[in-house]
Amino acid sequence: MKVTDHEIIIQTSQLQKLENESNIKELLVKVTEDVFSPFLYGRRLRIGIKLFIPTNTDIVDAQWILDKMAQQKLKFEDLERILGIEKYTLSVYTSGKHKLNRAEKGLFFYFFNYRNLVIQIKASIKNRENKKEEEFQQNQ
């Protein structure tokens, strides 16, 4: 956002995908005009639009979190300790009663993918060490 003597520049964005997106640009412009028109005081309003862009994190929902917790053998207490999210909040997230926003989805997506990567790296290192040990014992 930028304000000058002659104009107010606003960047508006679509935070979630809507079912009917045929006129989403017009809707974003109208909502932005409605919100900022009282504050123009003779300035021109210039609006930039950023449409919703799907990301990898969009797959995250309550069931996805529960599945990842089961796969990685994590309990609510573990997530509470690691992520600093209270058990009650985790319960709300995983019950499906709360629709996760992009930031919340990103937190869980990258947390579980990071942990999965660490698990894979540790397994790879262990396999490499086992192979070296086998080779050493064969050469004895």
C-alpha cells in the first residue's frame, strides 16, 4: 500500500479459491473500493489484484494432519511441545471444526515434510553405516 497526495495504491488478494470465480477480479475491486472509498479525500484509488494461486500446502486439512501424526508416530503432546500449539487448539484443528488458513496449513505441511526428510536422511545414514560394517566384517 502506498499513499501520495494524488492517489492511494492498494494490493488486494484472494486468500482462498471460491467455487464461482467467473467475476472474481470485479468482486475484489468492488470490495476494495467499498472499504477504501471513505478514505480517499479526493485521491485516486489504484488497485492491484493478486489472484489465488494454488500451492502444495492446499492439501492440508484435519485428516491430513491426523494421517501424518499417525505415520510419524506423534501425539498431541509431541506437537504441543515441538510446535508450541496447545492441545486444545490442535484438537480444534484436527476435528475439522476449524477451517485452516494458508499460514496454518503451511505450518503443518512444512513441519511434517521436514520431519519426514530428517527420518529419511537418518535411515540413509544408518544403511550406509551398516553396509560399511558388513564390508569391514567381510574383509576380516
